[in-house]
Amino acid sequence: MCVPDRQHVTVLREEATPVVTTPVPVRRLAVLGDSTAVGLGDPLPGGGWRGVGPLVADALDVPADGYLNASFTGARMRCVLDDQLPAVLRQRPDVALVVVGMNDTLRSDFDAAAMAADLDAVVTQLTAIGTLVVPVRFHDHGKVFRLPGALYRALRSRIDELNAAIDSVVAARGVPCLDLMAIPGAYELSTWSVDRLHPSELGHRLLAKGFTDIIAAAGRDVPRPVSLVCSGGVRPSTAQHVAWLVVKGIPWLWRRGSDLVPYAVSIILRSAWEARR
């Protein structure tokens, strides 16, 4: 029996056929969260707000009766679980966006562990019905709002705890997450409305693009990519800017600052104590 030399043996292999997957259409979209999810910062000519939700819905070509925005201003993480999630579960969305957490960081009863548990319950219940859930993790908002040193450190510490809580849920449940720190222009003034608390129209468009990029990467169809050219909204005048700051902005900062100040003082005292040791 003749055994051929190994160096002259030719092995024929079948070429692998590439697998082509067709993106899945999104027919139902839900938005949960706080005032950013409502759309504040992107006013419409006839009144009301547009914002990230409608921009994503338009990009995904979601039918009008398939879009649900359950968010409301002032919402905290527990509000999403208790007040918003039930309606969203009844809708059975294909995709759900979750934008919440900043209001919690500004309150004296901030509890990162409880927030992680609430977010985990939201994500778990939605994924159980087949929903692609996309929460966000937050940027350093103190850089945008220009807080004094102690308040800035207090807020930054809270945001770090919040992000760690969100990261733990994302890792445990295997869901995608939009990192607001990674969005281009996150700290540019054009990205923010006059209050420096909510995105401007451009900021909402950047948010929508970030969400749709993640949704597309997860195999969903995005027929109309989000444009970063502002159109269809209202650009507030200088007088409106000043009026907002006087009537709403400064009173809001006073209320929330009074909640955060005790925590800021504790940071100052702790730093002073550690410096003396």
C-alpha cells in the first residue's frame, strides 16, 4: 500500500456559506424615565415636547399606535418600576428605552442599592416578554451645570454610585447600555438647553442616534437613521432663556441644592478629618 508524502496531500474544504441575517422590524417602542425622556429641552412649535422618544420612533418607522411614552417629569427609579412599567408591560414593546436616575442623585434619600434592585426588576420583567431593553449610564453632569466645588464633588460621587448600580444590572442581565459619557459633544454647550439640565434639540438627536446605533447592532431594523441637523423644533429666544431661569431654573436649583447640601457638607467634613489624620 502506497502512502503519499504528507507535503503533497491536498485537502479539499467546502467554503462556508456566509449567513445573512435580515434586521428585525420594530413595531412597538416604549420610553420610560424622567423629564429627559419626556423630551424637555426640545420644544415644538405648537407647544409640548418632542425629544429622544419620537426621534427614535421615527428612525425605527414605528407606527403611531405602536409608540408609548410612559415617562413623566420628576420621575425617579422607583417611579419607573411602580408607575410606568405596568402600562409598558401591557404594551409588550419590541424595544424599551430607560432614561432615569439623575433625579435620585439630587435627593437626600439617595440609595444606589435600592435603585439597582428597582432597575433589575424593570429589566427582568421586560426581557421576560422579549423586549430589547436599553438603559443609560450617566455623564458627569456637574461639568455641565458648573456647580461649586463641594456640590460638584457630592454630585459626582452620587453619579459614580448610580453608574455602578446600572453597570451591575447591565452585566447581570446581559442588556446593552448607552453610555452618555461616550456621546460626541456631551459637554458642549450646544448639546444642552438653557437650563443645562436637559438636552437641547441637538442633544436629543445625539441621544436618539446613540440609541438607534445600539438597536441596530442588536439586529433591529433602522430604516431612517437619525439626522443631526436640527429641524422642526423651536429655538428659544434670549428673553425666554432668562424667563425660564428666573421663574423655574433658580427655584429648582434652590430646592434640589437644599437636598444635596447636607451631603456636600459631609464630604467637606470627612475630607478635613482625613487631612488631619
